[in-house]
Amino acid sequence: MGARKFGPGSAIGLAFGLLFAVFPLFWMVSTSFKPSNEWVTTPPVWVSENGTVTNYLVILWPSVLLEQRGGLGQYTEEGEVTAQRATESDAVSGAVADFLTKSAWQSIRGSVIISVLSTMLSIVVGFMAAIAIARYRFGGNVTPFFILSGRMFPPIAIAIPFVVMFSAPGIEATDSYWGLILAYAAVTVPFSTWMLKSFIDELPQEIEEAAMMDGMSRWEAHLKVTVPLIKGGLIATSLFIFILNWSEFLFALVLTYTNVETIPVKLSKYFSATSGQQYGIQAALACVSIVPLVIVGFFIQRHLVRGLTLGAIKR
């Protein structure tokens, strides 16, 4: 019966939806290998016949690019690379020297450190809050919605108080890893709390009570019984929170300056007053930024599917 229902109309709709979802990814990958004269053209160049890895060299190994150009740049006493000249055919044509003085490794390292640690902190706090709400009815019906209300405000309305608080004497958490980690954890705890609460609600409380009757304490029952049983939900929630932290832009922009940098902020800096937006370079960095998510998703896909389907069948 299911096969008969999947007719030509459904196939066309599925193909259109797949094309709609995959096309931005295809265009990003294609643009990352295009030379600068093919970034914006009419008609558009779908797949370049003059593919180049220059865009990737600009973001990851600018010194290698300059060495390949022979005399394109020089090393200063501080070890930085200064652009002297560029040809119009290069992906860096007209770009300011800053594009060639700093690679994207600092922003990649910053995104990894901040996203991983803030996700771990958010999951720990969210799990404890979810246990308190789901098992002990802490705060009745008011507390859960009060926690979620933090996501009802525009992000900029929350970012400004963070700037003021982190700039206070004695705190000085702006432009630091731990300041951005705390900010990310604070804004993602409502998500982790509610998602983990839904997984815990689907777990019979009698299992934990039986463990406590066998001699376990409350903490032992939650850590040794509850956590393994909702492992799929924990992994799914962790990946969701990690993606939110990995792609966050506003807080990273207003809370960091020079010492700390993330990938979304680095993407916004590839702009030149003379040559305009560096679409190919931005596309290359975007392609690099999705690699960790693809790798993590591949290795945890079994747990991810289980976590996303947990609770689909109501007891």
C-alpha cells in the first residue's frame, strides 16, 4: 500500500525538496574552487573549468600561497606576511594585506574550544535542571517556562547585558575564551533543559526507584541508570547544542576583539574596499567549517537516530 501511494507527484515533490536543500551546499562547494573572475558572473558558472585551490590556501596557508607566487609577499620581522602585488587573475586580487597576514587557524581553534566546552557545560547544567523538573517537579509549571523565556528575547537584547557585565572591573571576561563559553552555555541551557526533559519524561520513573531500593543513592540512580538509558537523547541534544554554538555569530562579534576569534566572525572579515566581498574565500572557509560537523554526525549517527526517535511512541 505504501508503494502505491508514492506516485509521480510524490516523487517530483521529493526531488524538488532534495534539490532545494542540497543546492546551497553544492553552490558553496563549487564557489570555493572558482577563481575570482567566476564568483559573480552572468550567466553563472555552475562548475568551473579552471578550478583552483587558491581560496583554501588564502584561509589556511597564506605563506604557501605567497611562496608559490614568487615575490608576491615578504616576511616582516614579526613573521607576518605583507602583500606587495597581486594579479587580477588571483583569488586575492585587490584584497587588503590582512587577508594574507593571518590564516583561519586561530578562528578554527577558537570555534572548536569554545563550542566543545560550552556544549559540555550546557549539557551538564541542562541535565541537572531537567532531572529537577521532570523527576522532582521543581518550581511546578512556572520554572520550565521561566527557563524557556530566555529564548523569547532578541539575541541583541541579551548580548548587551553580557557586554556590560563582562566589562565590569574584576571580571573582564570580554575577548576571552571563558567569557564566550559562559555566554554560549547561558543561551543554550534552555534548549538542553527542555530537550533532555522530554527524553527523561519518556523513561519510567519506576526504574530509578528500583535502583534506589537496591541501595543506590539518588545521584547514583540518575548517573548509572538514567544517563545510559537516555544516551541517544544526550547525544542528539549535544549535537544540536554544538551546532548552535558552532554557528553563533552575534555574541562572538560583540564579546571578542583580537585575542579570540570564531569562524563566523572570520567569515565576516573577508571583505576588501577595493575588490568587494571575497565570495570564493568565504565559501572555502565555510566548507572547512562543516567538516567537523559531518565527521561527528557520521560517527554518532546510530545514537543520533535513536535519540531523535526517542519518545515518538507514547506510553
